[in-house]
Amino acid sequence: MIENQDLSFQTMAIHMGESPDLSNPASIPDITMSNTFLADPKVSFSAENLEEDSAHTYTRWSNPTIEILEKKVAALENGEAALAFSSGVAAVTSLMLNKLKSEDRMIISDVTYAGIREFANDILDGLNIDVVPVDLSNIDSLKDAFQKPVKLVFAESPCNPILRLTDIKKVANIAHENGAQLAVDSTFGTPCVTRPISLGADYVIHSMTKYLGGHGDAMGGIVVGKNKDILNLKQRVRVHTGAVISPFNAWLINRGLATLPLRMKAHSENAIKLAEFLENHHGIERVIYPGLPSHPQYELAKSQMDSYSGMFTFQVKDPGALMKRMNDFRIFHYAVSLGHHKSLIFYLPTKELQESTFRLTGEQLDGYRKYGGDGIFRVSVGLEDADDLIQDLDAVL
Ligand SMILES: *Cc1c(COP(=O)(O)O)cnc(C)c1O
């Protein structure tokens, strides 16, 4: 197996974790679908006794195909270890359930992937966990939230859906000064764009359903962190909730990772062309893309991101009228999700999203509107030809 961490990112994306099995020296690893493995009669029946290097016993505990994916993502994120889950939501909620118990406090970005905020509002709150939503781009409000001890700070950068950034280095320092750990959902960035662990985060999380898989055909999530934290997460949560990724999906996502650096470069190049086109289009009020100088945190984007990924949003005067034309695209699909080879677009109305999910008021609502306006069209730019995409947008706008 390739262990050399000095390899370049692109080489690691292809080789890390993959070791030709000498009994079947295939160049491309086969999928191990077996859910059980011939066991040493001395193996303990309890996952409590699992160790980092335990032999494979049962796929909910560990599996060779899943392990390839975990090793590769850990290497790409500059982390010690990783644990793969059935979805991005399973990865985030497993980490939260592992770190938090009744009366503990968690600071969460006041804008996150909607399903995560709803989980925090509805499930964690019901478990008597003190969930404090904070605009993490406002360092003073972050500091205020540490009046009581905090176990975990949960951030996204860029955040879904408004593309606000979190200054990961700064937030990590403040979290650590106050005895808390920092988890960063880096789904929009991918390790090609930002590496949160190198900036001080304790955990990086991905919905691998998005860019890491990259082809819209497999769900998965992953948490990267320190060996002891990841083993603890496996023993206490993944084994017991059963939210493990299927080996087939792990294989597909590992296959997607081989081209991640090439895809992210192309996504980024397409996104800047489309964002610039829209910024100069008479029908468009505003475009938000971290790679445009008009992004409110462009300086932070330049210092924290190597490229700017393929996600941007735009606002128009009359979204209702444009919504009526969403089925007129030849290429774009009107659909949720993101990070696929196909271009996707979806509308997120501020009022509805605030009522269902974020429930922000006052300064926090103003902070949301600074990026989200009354509503945004969220675009995930695919890998089609940029001129074809521009023509498609132009015809519908
Ligand atoms: C999609 C997404 C998730 C959830 O991932 P699933 O794989 O759909 O469960 C979490 N965080 C972010 C930022 C996402 O975009």
C-alpha cells in the first residue's frame, strides 16, 4: 500500500488506500460485498473491544472496500483517520450524538445545510442539548456564545445555501481557547479547495454524495479526525446506529475520487465564467461566488481557498416569473443536490426557509439577507461546456 504522504494531492487521490491484494493482484480493487469475514475464534463479540487495526469481522464494524475510501479521504484531508457513513447527514448527526449529551452546549452556524439545522432544532433540543445558533462570520457573537462551557462548534465553509465563509483558523483558535472542538462541514469546498484540519479544525465532514462521488449516483458521508476520536465515533455510534456506507457506494465514491482534482479544476473554471456572465446580465440583481471580487468575504476566500468550487447563487427582481421558466432549460436540471457532472439549479426562498428551518430574527436575519436576499437561485455548475451552459442560461433568463 502507498503510505507516502509526500505524494502530491492528485497522486494520492488515485492511489492512497489501494493495495493490490496478492491473492488477486487486480490493478483496480474489487468490491468486497461480504458482510461477514472468517473470524479468529479469539475475536471478541463486542465492538467495545475494537482497535484501530482489528481484522475485518462484520461490515457494520469495518470492510476492506470502505477502508480504502476512508484511508484515501483521510490522506486528502491531512487527517489521521476517517469513518464513512451512509449519507452526509448520517456523518454529521453521528458526530453530534457522539460528542453531546444532556445539558451540553453546541454552537452551530446559524446557516447550515437545512437537514442539519432541523436535526439540531428538533432532535438535539429534545434531548436537552443546548444548541446555540451563531453567525460564525461575526467573531464577537461567537465569543459571546462561550459564556457557558461549549463541547462542539459546528461550521460550514462555504455554507449551504448562501455561500458565506467561516474563517476556520480564527474560529478554531477561539474554540480551542475555550476548551471546545471544531467540526467543519467542507462539502462545498472539498479538500482540493480548503483543508480545514491544516487550518486547526478537529473534524472535517463531507457529504460524499456531492463532489467527492461527483456523479450523482451514490450517497455517502465521512468524518475525518484524529485516530482516537474516529475509533471512539465508530465504537460508540456507527456500530450502534448502523449508519455505515454500503461497500458498493464506497467503491463508486472511491472511483470518483480519482478524478476529483481534475473535476474541481473544471467546476471552478466553468463557475467563474458563468458567474461573470450573470454578473453582467441585465436581468440579474446579484451574483454571490467566492471567486468574484464582489463576494463580501473575497479576501478571506483568497487566503483560505485554493480555488472556488462550482457553487454560486444569483438573485433576480422577479423570482416568481423566472420560476415559471425552470422547465425550459435544455441542459440545466431543476433539482436539489450538487457537485455532480450535470449542472443543477434550485430556488431557495428566504421566507419559507426561515419559517421551516433557520427561524432567525433581528441581526441574524439581517446577516442571512446580506447573502440570501429574499431568495436565491443556487447553481451547481457541472462539467458541460461553459458556452453551452451560458447559452442555456441566457435563453431562459
Ligand atoms: C448535502 C449536504 C449534506 C447532507 O448530505 P447527504 O449526503 O444528503 O445526507 C450535509 N452538508 C452539506 C453542506 C450538504 O450540502
